[in-house]
Amino acid sequence: MDIEVRLAAIEEKQNQILDLLINKEVATGKAMTLKEAARYAGYSPDHFRRLAVEQHLIPFVRPSGQQKGKILFHKADLDRFLGEDNDKQPKQPGRRRKSKNIKIW
């Protein structure tokens, strides 16, 4: 095998490993923490916690079983929350912004 081909294969593998480390890809069977789930869904962690804990829109699990503490999310539940239809932009719950077209007399 030619040395350039082997070096190219090694470099490609390094790039894949670095990409996984930087993006922290989510394993399918693993439960995600609040920050990982918020990043996956595209929300800030604070807003995502409000959607799950206060508004009960996203199913979550508390490993301690207590009212406060760490919360975990399953990827299947997040996909269901975001909507299975990937072509459409999922409707994200939240407050509506005030119109910028305010007419005064």
C-alpha cells in the first residue's frame, strides 16, 4: 500500500474523530443531559428546562426520583417533540413577539 494512501486514510479517520469530539454526537440508546438535549433540539438550556419541567411538553426522567435534581431525556422523546416530519420546520412553543408595526392614531 502506498504511503500517501495510508496517510490520507489516517487523516480522514482523525477528522471523523475530531468531528465527533467537537459536535458530541448523541448515541441512540443513551439518555441525554439537559445541555445535550437543548443543543440537539436547538433551544437554550434555560428555555428547554422550562418547556420540560414547567410546561410538561417534553417527557423527562429524574434518576434520583426526587422533585429537584438532574433530568435526563431520551432521543426518541425529543424526536417526537420536534416532529417526525424533517421537511417542515417544527413549531416551537413560546411567547409570540409583539408586532413591530404599532400604529398610533
